[in-house]
Amino acid sequence: MPYRYRILSLLFLLSIITYLDRVCISVAGKRMQDELLIDPKGWGWIVGAFTLSYAVFEIPAGVWGDKYGPRNILTRIVLWWSAFTALTGTASNFYVLLGTRFLFGAGEAGAYPNISAAVSRWFPTGERARAVGIVWMASRVGGALSPLLVVPIQQMYGWRTTFYVFGAIGVVWCVWWWLYARDNPRDKAGITENELDLIGVPKQAAAHVSLPWRQIMQSRNFWMILLMYHTYCWGSYFYLSWLHTYLQRGRGFSEDEMKLWSTLPFLFGACGNLIGGVSSDFLCKKYGLKIGRRVIGSAGLALSGMFMLATSQVASKEMAVVCLALGYGSMDCMLPVSWAVCMDVGKKYAGSMSGSMNMAGQLGSFLSSVLFGYMVDWFGGNYNKALIPLACCLLVAAFLFTQIDPTQQLVEEKAVAPSPEPVPA
């Protein structure tokens, strides 16, 4: 197996663990709310605390990955969040839980920008969207597995035990990653020159150069990417923060019914990530980078907005889950494309660009997760009406994606003049 696929396998496992840990609190949400006496507005702050700190530390973690390498930074990230995953199980009241989740988010910030940095270093341009698609597909596998694992554990041992178990899994991954991964493919023993040439690894590693923020901040492309991802996250984070509470309190599913039905959106999301990544790379080769990225990204977001609107209107609780699943699958076709765009326009600054995009997105996640609880309260406990503003944000994101130009680099790389040939004596 080529070495880049082995690195991708480790990133695949990391993405599963990431979403096991993230979705765990949503699955255990009803039990935690009941035991700790937290109302919908308070729960919105609990799930929002993670996204706020995640957003604040996203850019620094992405820049560190570009500077020090994803091997070092991902190890630090996973160790930190594994510790605070375990500490979530010790929470005794609202304020302790709020602080723990805030620190959990600070630790996990930069995970996906550094995954992107690793993909950028280990994969050629024509394989990046599908590689990122496989990584994000794994996140949905983690989301699908979470209720199947969490519900039986919390039924037998209580909700606290689930956080102890998932925290330990992350530590095991860290050891494996540190021993096997390398930042520069040339530093990996056993890799062939053919694979290095395919990846496009230079003979000598380039020195780290600070990102020219002033130049980037003047780029319209930069702001379109950030605004698109911000509005997208208003709709997408519902699935991670409120889905399981929505199914139980808003649609009347029992805990055992929720365990099975809540896996459906994540299974569709896994398929969407794979389809989106492969389709985008195919269209890029056939019609060019601009069409290949824009078509998949904007179409996926537009469909997801329409399916979320349909969810708010259907009477059947089972049909509501089907609409949510179709919506998640559609929007996840966009996900690997957006992260591939960061590599397209960011080049050697892929980690910093990804961190900037994800920071903007997580600010949207914070606002939506907090305000969703207030909207439920404003609408008299009606969870369906609270979905409509999220659906509208997804439609706005679809339009914004049509304004992104993946062929326009944020920082133009200067060509290096060849050394003059020596003059024969």
C-alpha cells in the first residue's frame, strides 16, 4: 500500500474519534439535562461553549501546523481534547460542565486544519478532494457509531462512563500517530521515489514563511470562503448539537428509537462526503477547477436547505428523519470540496487558510447552537419552527459558494529564476 494511503488511514481513524467525542454529548444530552437540571436555553450555552473556544483557537492552531508540522500539533490537540472528554464525565453542575466544554473546544481547535495540512503534504492536487472526502466520511461514521455505543453504555453504567471510555481511545491514537507519521514524506523510511514524485515533494523542504495577513485580508475570495462556511455551519452544527434532543423532545422518539434513527443522517453524510470528493475531482479534471468545485459545493448546500425546510413541515416523525438524512448527505457533498478549496487557494498556507475558514464556521456554530435553544423557547417549545432560520442560512451559503474562485491563489507564489549555466573555461 502506498505510504500516503497509510497516513490517510490514520487520519480516517482520527476523524472517527473526533466525532465520537463531539456527538457523545448530544446523544447523552437528555440524561445530562435531566440530572444536572439544564433547560433548553442553558443547554444551548453548553453545546455552544465548545464552538466558541474552538473558533477562537482555530487560526493559531492552523498556523502552528504550517510552522511546526501536523505531526506535532495533532498529537498535542488529541491529547488535550481526550483529557477534557474524560473530565466531562466528572461535571457536577451547569457551570463546571460549561467550563469543561469550553476547554475541550480550545484543545480540539485546529484538528481539521492540521488534517488538511497533512493531506496537502502527502497528496497531489488531483487526489486531495477525495482524500479530504474520505476523512470527512469517517467523521460521519463516528457520528453514526456514537449513539450505537453511547446509549448501551449509559443504560448500563451511566452517561459519565461514556466520556471516560472515549477519552482513553484518543490517547491510544496519539501514540500510534507519533510513532508512525512524518511531516515531510521524504523523512518516511521506505517510501519510494516514484511516490514522492507523484506527490510532488521537493528535494529540499521549503522554509516556513509567515502568512501575509494584510494581503490576504484584501482578497474578496478569502471573505467569500469565510462567509460561505459561516452560514453553512448555522445549519450543519444542528446535527452535532441538537439532533438527538430534537428527535426525543421535538419529535417524540424514545431513547431506543433515537439510537437507531439518529444514525441515518450520519450514514447519508458519510456517503455524501465520499461522493462529493470523488465527483469534484472528476469534474475538475474534465471541466476545470472552478466548475469542479463550484457545482458540487453550491448544489449540495442548496439541496440541504430545501430538505431542512421540508423537515420543519412534515408531520411524520420518521419522514422528518429521512428529510434530515437527505439534507445532511447533500450538504456533506460540499464539505470535502470546501476544504479542498482551502488547499487550492492556500497552497503552502493550507493550514492557516483552513483554520481561518473553520474559525468563521465555528462562530456560526456557536451562534446557531445557542440561539436554537432560545428560538425553541420563543416558538413556545416548537422545535420545527426553529429549523427554518437554519435552512435559510444554508440557502445563503449555496449562493456564496458560486462566488468563490478556487483558481485564484490568496498569495501568488513567485517563480524562482533558474541558476545560470556555468560558462566553460
